[in-house]
Amino acid sequence: MSLVLSHRTAWALHQTPLNPRDVRGSLPAEFQTLAPGPVDMCLVERARRLLVARGIPYEHLDRMDVSVLRACDRRSGHGVSAHVWPYPIPPGGLLRLDKGIFVVSPLLCLQQLAGSIPRRELAECLMEACGRYAVPPNGGAMVSREPLVCVDDVRRLCAEAVGQRGVNNLRRTLRFVRDGARSPMETAFFLMLLFPRRFGGEGIESLEMAFRIEVAGEARLLTRRSHFECDAYLPQAKVDLEYNGILHEEEGQIAVDVERANALEAMGYRMMTITRQSFFDGEAFGRLMRAIERRSGHRQVRVDSDFLKRQEELRRFVLRRYLAESGVADDEACALGEMA
């Protein structure tokens, strides 16, 4: 008998500093369904202790998600949410944590989440999985790591798993995902620009992430860098959109940022800087979005109260952790209510 951790429980594990390549092995070697049989509660408790040891808060594990082959294998209560997963597990789709205890791979986990969470939350998970950071579920500071998957991996999964649960939502959401995000704030800003207007975003689908610009010509005399990597890049307008967090407020970094702007201008690019203050202030953020819309050459659309409400809802969603930490979440909620 074995236990397969899945869905949100698996995602929480993949958000820890654990590197999936460091686990004890993967299986199956070829497509194979899960073994039939009821959930083993002794394995559930052992798995819970393993996850707590890996930094997942115990309160996040009061109901652990597991996958089973058949409906008759499910068990209700006892701190378990069992999900029927009748589809063949792809090669390498399970990672071994301990004897008899497995977790679904990041790619399979994303497919499972796609069938059970809202699209904007799924987009966040995809950006993190395809990015160079992780947000530990214990509320700790962001950690840098190599991407778990890439957009092409997810695209291949969608092609191979047609008709399976979650695939349609995964495919639709993939339009709003790019490789290479370096922080949750980059992801938040990117989703605000890329999500369609019906969800409160700007709908700029031509947006590129981690775009590399080589320093050339006279610009080499203006900067110490050999190349720049754009947080977000508008190719039609040759505009580099840079989110400047706390580190950019340090004296030494300010000089580097000025050199960047001068060098880009010398090469025919334009740079727009987005500060923490402009992102966290709802009214300032709205004005910033209008400025980006103008620079992008994106078709101007009338801004009405319904769109402003959707935009504010999306902004509060992508910033929810930071707004709660800063103590402004209640004020933001009141402001949103007044817009209704």
C-alpha cells in the first residue's frame, strides 16, 4: 500500500526549499494508473510529520490532499481529502518522499490544481513554478531556486492529456504565463498587465518577461553592464518596464538604475519605472496603468467604473499577502466597497 500526496498539499511541498530533484527517485517508468486500495491512515500521519519537518505549518495540513484510483477508495474525515484520479500517471509523475509515500510531480500537481482553483490563483502558481523563486507556505521570506517547469512543459502536457480533468483550464490560463519571474512582485505586476480586461487586467498579451537587451555601441560607455534583463518588455514600443522594490532604493543601486536608463535611451529604448508606492496606492496605480497603456500602443478603451472595480479587485488579489502585512487591507476593502 502507498500514499500519493496531491493537489494543494503537493503544491505546498513544492513551495518549500525542497528541490524535486533531491528526492529519492521518481516513477513510473511508463504510463501507469495508481494502485487501487483505500487510504492508509497510518501513512497519512507519517506523511504529515514529514511535511512539518520540511517546514509546512501543521495547521496547513489539517486536511491533506491525496489521490486515489477509485471512488470506493476514498475516506471522509480524519484529516484527509481524497481525490479520484483515474488517469494514467505519466513517466516520472510521482516523486518518492519515503517508504510508501509519494508526491505528484510539479507538472502533474499543476494539472490537478487547474481543476480545482480559480484562474487567477492558477496563473500565480504557474508563474511561480515557471519562475526562479518560491514562496514558502510557512510565511517565510521568498527563496531563489531554479524553475520547477517551463511553459513548454505545460504546453506539452496539455497536448498529451486532452480530455483529462484540469487540462482545458490549464491551457486557457497558460496564455497569461511566462517563464522567468524572479519574485512574487514581478508576478503580481505582470499579471496586472497581461490578464484580460474582463478580469481587471490590461490585456497586453504581447508582453515579454526576462527579455535580454545586449548593450551595444556608444551605450557601452554609459553603463557597467554588458546586458540588461527587463522585468517586462513591450516589443512594439521598445519599452522596458521595471519594478523597483526596496533594493532599488539603496544608494548604490540608484546609480546603477540611472546608468541603465541612460544606456537604454542611447540604444533607442524607453524605460518606465514602477515603484512600490505606485503599486500599493490604488489611485496612483490606476494612473500608472493608463500611462503604460498609452506607451504600449494598446488600443485605448473607455475606462468605466465597472472596469475600475475589476482592476482594483485584481490588484488587491495579487497584493493580498503584502496588503495584509502592511495593515492596509481593511482600508483597501472599504475603498473597493465605495466604488461598487
